[in-house]
Amino acid sequence: MYLVIGVLFILVAIKFLSTVDDYELKKRRKEQEKEKKRLEEELGAMFCRNCGKELIGGHEICPQCGARPMRGNSFCSNCGAPTTPLTKICPKCGEGV
Ligand SMILES: [Zn+2]
Ligand SMILES: [Zn+2]
């Protein structure tokens, strides 16, 4: 009888511990996401005007297409919406491109 109670107790303890672990993990992940967002805002995300890839921080060369991110004219650098060489104002975000 004591053995059964002992086993049950251990099972409950394991369940409790793994729940705490889960909670800690989720909390840590949330903090990481928050930190990432803060960094993105601080550094200023932009989009490669040549291929439309989102770039975080000042990139001289786009890691995706190898062009200078401000050289192209196919995408808005502010929101990543597709533009044409004739686009002066982005139709999506209203920024001058
Ligand atoms: Zn690119
Ligand atoms: Zn835009």
C-alpha cells in the first residue's frame, strides 16, 4: 500500500516538475521574442528593394540576393510591398520610395 502511494507521489511530483519546466520555457521564449522585437525596432527593420527580404539592422549587402538593399526598385524598403520603377510613393505604407 505504501509503495502505491509512493509511486503515485513520484508521478505527481514528476508531472508537477514538468509543468513548471514548461512554464519556465514558455516564459523564457516570450522574453526572447520581446527582446527580438525590441531589437528590431531599435535597429530599424527594412526590406531589400531588390528581392523584398526583410533585413534587420544596417546591411550593406542583402544576404539573400547579394545586391545593395537600397539599389533595387522592386520592393518598398519600408514595408516590403512590391513596387515598380515608376512608384514614387508606396501604395501600402505611404512612404516615399
Ligand atoms: Zn535582396
Ligand atoms: Zn511601403
